Amino acid sequence: MLFSVTRLIAFKIVGVSGLNHAVHNKLVSFIWSIADDCLRDIYVRGKYRDVILPMVVLRRLDALLESTKDSVMEEVTFQQSQMRLTELDESALRAASGYVFYNTSKWTLKKLFHTATNNQQMLLANVEEYLDGFSSNVREIISKFNLKSQVRHMASKDVLLDVLEKFTSPHINLTPHESEDPDGNRLPALSNLGMGYVFEELIRKFNEENNEEAGEHFTPREVIELMTHLVFDPIKDSLPPVMTIYDPACGSGGMLTESQNFIDEKYPNPDTQRDIHLYGKEINDETYAICKSDMMIKGNNPANIRPGSTLSNDDFAGTRFDFMLSNPPYGKSWSSEQKFIKDGGDVLDPRFKVTLKDYWGNRETVDATPRSSDGQLLFLMEMISKMKAPGDGAVGSRIASVHNGSSLFTGDAGSGESNIRRHIIENDLLEAIIQLPNNLFYNTGITTYIWLLSNNKPEHRRGRVQLIDASLLYRKLRKNLGNKNCEFSPEHIVEITNTYLNLSSIDRPAGGDGIAAQVFDNRDFGYHKVAIERPDRRMAQFNQERIETLRFDKTLRQPMEWIYQHWGDTIYESGALKNRERDILKWCEEQELNLNTKQRKKLLSEDTWKKHATLVKVANYLMETIGTDTYRDYNQFKVQVGQALKTLAKESGIKPGASDKNQILNAVSWYDDSAEKVVRKIEKLTGDKLDNLLSHLGCQQNDLPDFGYYPTGKPGEYVTFETNADLRDSESIPLADDIHRFFLEEVKPHAGEAWINMDSLKIGYEISFNKYFYKHQSLRTIDEVSKDIVVLEREAEGLIAEILGIGVEDVSGVEND
């Protein structure tokens, strides 16, 4: 996660002291100038970063190793000459270098420059020997940056020596030690954090040069600062001596390193040396390389930073973390990774499956994957799968994750998104959600939210969720940075943190600004979604026009109609479709029908055409048998059709299947609210069968009509009716409400024939900030508006009089005239 260093206030927010802003800008400007001075003629501007970023990383690593170079070379000589080792002992080399990386070649960047000749091939060979001398963790970074290829290209264009000269210049100091330039001017030491800001500012500038989103990978430092407060402050007195922190979309590692800095600076423990282990995963090679190098520079274990897709490969399977902070990509498709997660409708990866109870308490494993166009909730599920169970002295796990609004409400009941929210809330993992101001991030102006999760809530938070609206809490920047035009001040961060820590409820008046907060029970976000059905009422009549629609498949009606219009009944002749295939497909292409392979095969199949011709033939037989009378009782019509089809089967052997019969019936019938209801089934409901049904529906026997079971008047006999899909509606009923009560009071008065379809019931969860924090502002009265207009007119008269140099009375007189 990166940040533009041009905002000096951010340094104060994260507690950075002693970082000289002018020196830092000088470094960035100097490094930026290398591109223009050395690379202008051999790289397009968009490719400058391919050289500059890896060279900055390389020079920083090189500078750190300079002071211990002799010790490392002595250790190499000792192991090779005295111990006669064929493979060097890495642990001893790390001890000699003082870092988790080292270089066993005789070269440093300065030595490469000072001993270089005009022979570019020799220089290239020396540089490659130097690069190959690094420990394997640095060689991986070099590989991810594709640095060797860039070095060879620079050597072939005779600029490699120039680039080395720039990066080893005595006028800049990329080392962690104070020095002087040749003129005796002091060059301050560059801390690891300062080096991180150099990386971030360079990346921001390169992105802008490439017309990319300014700050594509950036999370503002004040947002990270807020997240660290929310994660660590509640348990500041019980932080474990050994901590693991994880970011599944770590970028260049800002969330990780700032978390570590936060703990070290805000909660130092003089009695116990804390051991903090940072873990991360990053799919972009460049940012992964920067993150890994940063881990090495700061003494963290670089092996804990993994390259590749978090979603496709669970590199940390079985590992559990104490704290997790992330700003995963949102609005980004994960369809390319779907094959690793799902096989059709089956979820393969256990991280993205959850077990939930249905309305009747039955446990079922369900899909917890969002739509393929937005994978941000998958990263949240990844973190939830890595939570450490509380107990045995452990504090459990705490998560802070940034999302856009779609994570709050996208997806209907039963969808993957809703199942994820339901799993989180019903397992009492969600502590709070904080709405952030618009335009707080560099690459988006949309509203964003911090989700705060814990699997070890304190007693006063259990069963509750706090929503904090901090969208109006910000101060404007003097200059926009990408989409970012505002920021949190340190006071804002304190206010938000205290609101969270105190579990405060704060009401904001209509039209006011500042912070607002409300506390809810978990169940307040849940609802039952149930279908409300109404009976189908159908009329039916055979006529030639309706029968003729059976000649064409519904999904291929347009091309089939065109084919039949052109070739008529000859299309049924053997080989007719094959002979006209080219003409048919050409017409489909001209009409932009975009038929897939399956549709084309079906359209050109003789079986398709013969099947529909048979339907027309059967329907015509039925019309001859039954007649063309209009039936207002579809039930009676259906009986007559059934009898006629039995006769047809005996006479001709033609036996239409159930699907064919339904196609014919649907073609010659239509909904009419004056027709009789269409009966679905008549059944006996007595004894255990009745008791089981009443238990399933949760009602009394007298209530059965409200659930679609209507007594016929005969003992224990009930009739159910076919439903009309076009009249079907659905209701979302809060979990705390009674479904039957809601139906009787909110639905039945407006739809007397409706009933509740309990078998359709699904449980959903959504969170709406607008619903909870919207304040209605009443319109002003006519009198108030009129008074304002009068005041404005008087002010205008005064201005005109002042401009013209005459009295207000004169202006009024002119207007009156």
C-alpha cells in the first residue's frame, strides 16, 4: 500500500519525526532526473520505471551492505579456503552482513563504477557477476524486476555506466547513515520509512506519466493510521509478546510495516521484547519485489511475503494470524481465477464455503463467493479463514479491511455476497463498519468503508454492531492528488477511534456535519425473503394463429421464422437444411444474432424442425377434435385435451410427452383474471401429514389458506392452485418480525387471493448506511422563502446604488417607474 509523500501532514499522523521534507524531495527529484538524463533516448517515458525502480531498490540494498562488505568477504574466504565448503553457509553470511541478505561477489555499485573502463561488455559481465552474488531472496527480487534484461539493454546502448554514476553519486545519500557531499554539506541519513516514501512517490509519478490511475496501489497513510488504531487500541493492554500480521493484498507492504511501526511506537513494552512477524501476498511482480526488499531492509523475514494470486492459491493454508489489515481490490473481476475456486456451481476451495442454518434450523453448506465481476469479499473470506481461535491465552484475531459500498448490500438473499455477510454477522464477527469520506483515496472518488472484525468480542459488544458515519469528517487538501481532495486530520482519527472504543451512539442533526454513530443488534441487518404467490387464471382456445407458433422453438423463433418464410415446407425435406446452411448462417450473422455452437446445431438439426412440425400436427388434431370454443375453465379444457391425446395415441401411435403437451397448452391459453383458478392438486391432509405440514409452515390449521392450502369442504381435503409467475411478488421481512403477521397486515389487504410460499424462503443480510443515517430536511415555508427574497432584493439594490453612486431611494424610484 503506497502513499504520496507530498503530503507532509501524513508524516505527523503516523508519528514520523526527523524526516526532512526538503531532503526527501531532493532525493525524489534527483532520482527522477536520472530517467531524463540517461534513459531519454533508449526508453519511451512509460518504460522509465522498469529501470529506475529496481535500481533504487538495488542501490538501497547495496548501501546497507557497504559497511559489512569486508566481513562478508572474509567469511566467504574462510568457508571456501579453510572449511572447504562447496556450498556456503548462509546463516554465517547473514550474520556477517547484519541483514537477512548478503552479496558474495567482490563488487559493490561504487566499485563497479570506479573500476569501469569504456568496455561495456566487461562492465556488463561485472554487473552480472555482482547481481549473481546476492543471496537467493535478493535474486528473486532481481528476477521479478527483470533487472538483468534491463542491464543488458542499457549496456548495449552505452548508458549503463552513466546510470551507475548517477546512483552512486556522492551528492545523494540513500544509506541509513549520515554523510557529507564533496562540498562538505551534510547529507542526512535516510531511514527505512523515508526510503519507503521515496518508492511510493516515484511510483505515483510514474503512474501519472503513464496516464494510469494516480495511486493505483495507494492507501493514504492516515487511513492506515486509523485502521491500526481500530485494530490494536482495544487490546493494547493484552498484546501478545509474539504477533503475526497478515495482508492478503499487501502491495508494497505499507499496511504491514505501518502496523509494526504503530505497535513499536505507540505500545512499547520495556519489560518484554515483542516479536512481530509480517506476512503478505501480492500478485503484481513489481510491487511484490518492492515489498520483499522492504521486508529485508527492515529486518523482517522476506520468505513470509509470497508472490501470486491470493485467491487461486492458498499459500498460507493452515496458518492462523493474530491481526490482518488489507485494502483489497474492489470492482475487479476474478473470473480468470474462477476455475481454481469453482467447478460449475460447486465451490472447490473450503475458504469460500460456509455452513448456515435454514429457516427450520437445518444446517447446510452454501456458496460464499460473490459475483465474478467483483472479488473483494473473497479477500475478506480469506482473512476470516485465517483467524486464530481465542483461548489458552490467545486474544483471537482482529481484522480491518477496506471495501466499497457493494460489500454492504450487493446480492439478494441466498446469494454468495449475502451468505458472506450472514456468516460474518451470525457468527458475531462484525464489530463495526466506518464510512469514510468520498475522494479520500487516490484512485477513486467513491465512498469506502472500513470493516472491523473480531472473533473475541468483549462482553459489551457481543451480539451488536456499531455503524460509524465519518463521511463528513475531513479537511480539504490545497491540491488534489489524483482523486484525493481531502484527508483525515489527527484530531479526526482520535474522534473516530474514541467513538468506536466507547461504543458511542451519536446523532447528527439534519443538515449538520461531524460524526454520527448507531449501535444495532446483529439481527437488525437480517431479513426473510419470501415469495408471495397468486393463482393462475387461464382461458384457452384452439385457433390456427396460436397453433402456428408451435412451429418454431421459442429460443430460435426469429431465424426459424425467416427460414420457413423463404423455403416453406420444403425445409422438412431430407438434406434441405444442410444445403442451405451457408445462406442461413450468413443471414444470422447479418442480423447480429450471435448464435453459439449449441444454438447453431439446434437450428440446423432436422430433428428440431420435425419435432415442432409434429407439435403443429398434434395441435391441429386437437382443434379438430375439441373445436375452437373459448374455455373459461382451463381445468376442464385440460381434461379434454388429455382425453383427446389418449385417442390420438390409440389411432396413430403418436404419444406427445409431458413437455410437448405443456408446450401445446401454453400456446393456446392465456391469463385472464375473470377465468377460473387453475387447480394444481387436491390432497388429503390428516394425522401426521397435517401435523408435519403445520409444523413446517409454523401456523394453525385455520391459517392454511394463507399458505396456499384451501379446504374443499370435504373432511381433510385441500386444494392448491397453480401460480402465475407474472403475478409473483416477494417481500423482505425483518428477522425480528413475524412472517404471517406481516402478510396479514401488509399484503393480504391489497391482494386477497395471495398466499405465502414458505418453501421459497431465504435468509439474507444487508447493511444500508443511507437507511440508518439519512435525515429528512423539511422544505421551508413560503413565508420563510419570501422573506429571504426580500432581503436579497434589498442587498441587490444597495450594490447597484453603490456602483452607480446614487441612493437606494433613487434605485427604488427607477424600478418603480
